[in-house]
Amino acid sequence: MATTSAPTPTAAHTGDGPLPAESRRDAAYKRLAQAAQHMFEPQELQRLAPRVRQDISLAIDEGADKGRIDPIAATEAIAYQFLSRGGKHSRPFITLAAYRALQQSQPNSGNGRPHTFDDSLCSFPDAVKRTAVAVEVFHKASLVHDDIEDDDDYRYGVETVHRRYGMPTAINVGDYLIGLGYRLLSSQASALGAEVVTDILTHAAHAHVRLTEGQGAELVWRDSLDKQLSSADATRIYELKTAPAFEAALFSGLRLAGHVDGSVTAMRQYARNLGVAFQILNDLGDWIGDDHNKLAAGGDVLGGRPTLLWALALERLDPTDRNELLTKADSSGSTSNASLQRVRELYEKVDVFDRAMQLVDEYRRSATEAADAFNPPPLKQLLRYLVEKVLARPESAHK
């Protein structure tokens, strides 16, 4: 199975007649995305994943001094604050949408007709919603730790957890979120069945290990003196860092709806193409400055992180320019604006941004081809939709 994003947009609908099929489908996906976001609003999050120590949540949300708060309760409060703060919630959307796609294709008991299924959150069992929440909780844990490792200042347009509360507290909050995710999943055994929960937990654990391998490779490269990087190595890091989360989200939704017989390899191939393309787009977005996320342009060069853009430049530049580029890598965060501008000029000199977008298009096509191998049709439609949604083109990096 595979994922894609939104299908090619259709012409605007006019008149009082019914919406075209693609417009109705896109509208349904939009409602489902809103439902996924709603799960992380404080009241619904509290219902699905009740806090153990909620009496101090208001104080921490209003920015109270940690010293005035019960130290045992602080970790939970900060973690829930971060969960409610922002994000696109693509992964829980994938879980809910994959579950719905298979449910739509199953006949109702007794009448042989397809199962009717609306797009509101109330149409999903709580156990399904809690599984989707857990998928996002794992992702959020990785972001807390990633921000520490990259020493980023902002996430979702506000200070990162370690900037606001200190690095030791942030490490602990990330660990808490991992534990919360596994607790949410394991607590659904009575509702979903032990075999289903075991399969999802096993897949989530495998994805977690691969993610840390990719992040570890990035850290080793960042801290090394040799900043040489091939595009093949950069792609491999992306496969490990980014694809497993999409794969785990998709697997969880499908397994919630039934057995995932013989589809794990195809799912992995689809997630690989989706994840690599997504990370390349993230690299391109880094050169724009992302108001939704980390704010600063050129952050990957500032942080000395390996990217496909860097690898493409090294492979295309002449020896003199390549040696100059290698002097610009700096993991101390002290790269000047003039140096960043020079990196941009070197990238543009050998059309790195354009080549990166060409690669995104190639991975997008591969993901779409992988999606077309899936059945039933609602699942195939979802996977094609995800390709366009997740791999939406950024604004131009040529600024």
C-alpha cells in the first residue's frame, strides 16, 4: 500500500447540483484532517489520554515559574502543553484515514452493502482514536529530542521545549512522551484485541529504532571533520529518519481495520518514497524560512546537518567551489549571514534547488505508482491523495 496527497485539483464547482466526485472526496479528507487536529485540543486530548496530575496544567500553560509547581506534576504538564501546541497532524490523519478506507470497503453485516462512514471524529471508536493519538505522541517525542540535538530555537513559531525549560527537562519530557505513546497503545488491548495491539506495538518499536539510526547517522556526520556527503548517503539517512513514521501511521490504521496480509513490503516502499520526498521538501523549506516551524532560513547549514542539497552541490561543483563550500559547514551555529548567502549562491550556481525539485517529482511518481498497486479503491484513493498533500510544493527557495 502507499500514500499520496491530494489529487489534482478540479475546477471550481458552480451551481446547485452535487459536487464532483473528487471535490466530495477532497472535502471528506479535509473534514477528516480537522478531526485529527481536534484530538489534540486540550479538552479532547484530556478525554482520550487523561492526565494523572492535571491540577497544575493551567499554571504551566500560562508560563508560571517551574519553581512554583509540583515538581512531579511538571513533566506531564509540559508534555501536554507541547502536544496541544501545533503541527499538521499528518500522521494521525493517515491512521484515521487508512482505517476509514478499509472500513468503507467492508460490507455491513447481513445486507452486503458497503459500510457507511462519515468523516466526523464521533464515527471512530475511541480505541482507534487513541491509537492515532499515540502515533502523533511518538512523533512529538522525536521532535523534542530532535530540537535538542539540533539546538533549534523555535518549534511551531514559539520557543522549543529545551529553550524554555532547559535541556535536562526537555530530554525528560521527550522520554515521557515515548512512555505515554506506548501506554496509550497497550491500554487498548481489551478493546482491540491483544494480537492487534501487539502487531502495532511491534511495528512502532521497529520504526522507532530505524528513526534513531537515521538520526544517529546525521549526528555522526555533523560532528565529524569530514563534511563530504554523497546523495546516496543523504537519501539513506532520510529513509531511516522520515519514512518510518509514515509507515507506522499507515500500518496502524490498516491493522486497526483488519489483517495486513502481504502488504508490509509494499507499504514500506510507498513510505520510503513519500518520506524521502518529504524530507527533500523540508530541506528546500529551510532556505525559505518556515513561519509555521523553525523561523530561521538556512538552519541546516547553521547547524552543520547533512542534507541532500549539500550532497548535490558537492557532486556538481568544480573542485575550487567544492572546497569553498566545505569550509561553510559549521555545527557551532556561528555561520554568518554572508556565509549563508554564499552557500545559496553556490547552490544556485549548479542548480541544486531545481535538481532537488526534480528528485521530489521522481519520488512523487514512484509513490503514486506504489499507491496504484493497492486495493481496495478507497485505500488507493487515499494513498494518491496523501502524495499530493504531504508533498505539496513550497514557495521558491530562490530568494
